Amino acid sequence: MNHTTIISEFMEREHVYLDQLWDAFLDEKKNTGKMRALFQTFKEYILWHMKLEDEFLFPWLNNHLGLDAEEGLAALARRDHQGIVKLMELLELASADEDPEKIELESLNLDKILKAHREREREIHYHVCDNFIEPEEWRKILENINALSLNKWPKKD
């Protein structure tokens, strides 16, 4: 069994970057143009992050554990991700309507699910991955998503 923290460390860096984007968005709710731009950057990157988890990392883990796609940590993360996507859609609608009260409400709702989801991944998901996915397998996962992306994935500033 693997006892490195390579996956936890990589994914924690991802979460720190996402948190920075999200916090910047929350700080700009009074400047509609800048707020929308920050939200689009956040959305683009979090969708990439969830794709990495849903289509590569967690299925690889499930395969190691002999679990079906609708079982275990992969299924839990996918349900969370579906909720996050739905709340992002609601926030975009509120933003398009330029309704400050709806923007505030949807921002708070999304913030709550993001924090709960991040904490669960940090405390459970990634540590389990660290223990069952070898560093070489992790490199293959990253190579696979990078090959699929054809360098179209968002880059960190």
C-alpha cells in the first residue's frame, strides 16, 4: 500500500487556487463586469478540476478497490459535483438578471456546498487515493487528462 501524499498535495494546490478565485469573486460582487469575469475563470477551472476527479482519479480508485462507478467515494464526489454545477447555473442566472439579492443568496449557497465538499475531499477522498494509487499511476492519470485536453485546460496565473 502506498503511503505518499502526492495526490493530496497536488489536489490541495488545486483547491488553494480555486479558493483564491472564489474569494476574489466574492470580493467583487459590486463590480458586475469584474465579478462575471472572475466567476467565468472560477467556473472554467472548477469544471476542469471536477473532470479530473470524475473521469480519471476517482474511477481509477474505484477500479483499485473493485467498486462499481456508482459506489464509494467516486459516487459521492460526483453527486457533490452535480450540486455544485446546478448552483453555479443558478448564480449565473442571478448575475444575468443583475439581481443583487439573488446573487448574494446563490453565492452563499454555493459557498456552503463548496466548503463542505472541499473539506470532505481533503479529509477523506485524497488520503484514500494516496493510499491506493501509486505515484506512477498518478502520473499516468495526469498524462491521460493532459493528452485529452490538448492543452486547452485553463492555466493558473
